Amino acid sequence: MVKSFSQLVDEVKSSKNRRISVAVAQDSDVLEALEKARKSGLADAILVGKQTLIEKAARDVGVKLSPFEILNIPDEYNAVGSAIQLIRDGKADVLMKGLCSTATLMKVVLDKEWGLRDKGLLSHLAIFEISSYHKLIFMSDAALNIAPSMDEKIRIAENAISVAHRLGLQLPKVAMIAAVEKINPEKMPATVDAALIAKMSERGQIEGAIIDGPLALDNAFSKKSCEIKGIVSEVGGDADIAIAPEIETGNVFYKLMSYLAGAKTAGLIIGAKVPIVLTSRADSDEVKFLSIATAARIS
């Protein structure tokens, strides 16, 4: 079971080298992360975008471009399409968002004819390592699904569970997050969704994990909180995965962990035919590097 990002990176180093297809690659932090990944033996990359801007971005941070293949495609939409075509042609294993909008990237990814849509729902997954918790924390969805229905929350949870399995967690513990742990049908419909999903898991309708909810954030990650509130739960205080009720909660969770709690962070889109490295433009090169490593590990 992967318990830290350092362990994850070491495992990727010992496996076959992956290739990253980067859409609109003229981003200095992205190039620094790719260079670190290449030097660490994690992945090579094909840089797709406007070559003059890629070269300028590389000069700004002292990255040498000679080890990388560059496809000079100035237009954003066509650059994204070409980066995805490399995946479809078997020339790359992972897609990475560069200096393009998420809307443009996802529009092409979801194209029925030449995108990367698979059978299920796509969702964003964040992974955090923080000193105050005893293992990695998985959280979804902070960036893609705005107000998921109950069925979509199930799909989001199943995507996260699938990644946890690939990282060695045989039976991950999933917390369906709400503001409170009590069911409130009239004022807090998210608590009803959480309770129904937990019951479905209990009856074997959702496999491969232990799911409980509704759980407030303190219940999910603090055993003491559960003891004080009298909550008896296999998940409480020991959650691996937190499923946010909607994007506002997920986005705030992500940014609090990354910017205020100092967590090491990775961010991916999962549920497509290949992992997609999708981080904020404001995220550091370390976040992008760890996201590359995670995508390489699960590809």
C-alpha cells in the first residue's frame, strides 16, 4: 500500500518509463515539473503548443528542451486536440494540462469521436500528504462536477476507489462528507444522499470499499471527534477517501490543504481512458511533479 508520495515516486522509478503528452506546454512550472520527472526517471514528455512560447518559458526557468520532442501548434484548441491524438495513437500514456483553459481541455477530452471519453463519469481526484494525518488522503471532486446527483456521487466514489485499489488499498474507507453527521432531509439533502450511498455499500451494491456517511469532516478524520459525538463507524477517524457533496466544498478543501495546511498535493482527472494531470495554473511545480508521478503510477 502506498503511504506517502516518496514511496509512490520510488515505485514509479522502478517501473517502465511513461510518456506524457502536454497540451499547450508553454508554462514554466509545467516545464520544471517535467524536467524533474525526466531526471528522476519517471516520465518523458512530448510538448505540444506554440514553440516560441515554449522556448521562452523554458529559458525563464533554465530548462533545456533538447531531451523533449516539441510539436509546434500555436492554436490552443488544435494543440489540445493534437496532444490527445498522441494518446489515441499510442504515443503517450498520460495527458497533462499546460497553459490552456480547463474548459477547452475537457471539451476535447469529452468529444465522442476523437476524445478520451470512457464508459463512466470523469471526475477530479486530489491526493494529499499531511503530517497531521497517518496516511494519504484522497478527495473528490474539487474541479469538475459542480453539483453531482446521487448517482454521479456514486460514480465519483467508484473512480476514487479504483485509484485507491491501484495504489494498493484493498478496501479503502470512504467518507461521504456533509456539514453534519445527522440526516436532515428538509434542509440538507446532501446528508440523505450520503446515507443512501452508505446503505448501498453496506448491502453490496457498491463494491471494493467501506462507505459511511453522512460524516462531517471532523468525524471523517478524527477518532476523538467520533468518540465525543458517540459516532460508531469503521470509517470515522480513519478515512482514506472523502467525497465532497458539491464542488464548493471540494474546492475549498483542496485549497485549504494546499495553501494553508502545507499538504503535499497531486491532482488528476480520472475516469477517462488515461489519467489526466490537471492542476491549477497557480499550483507549484512540486504539485505538478507529484501529479505526474501519480498519473504515471496508475497509468
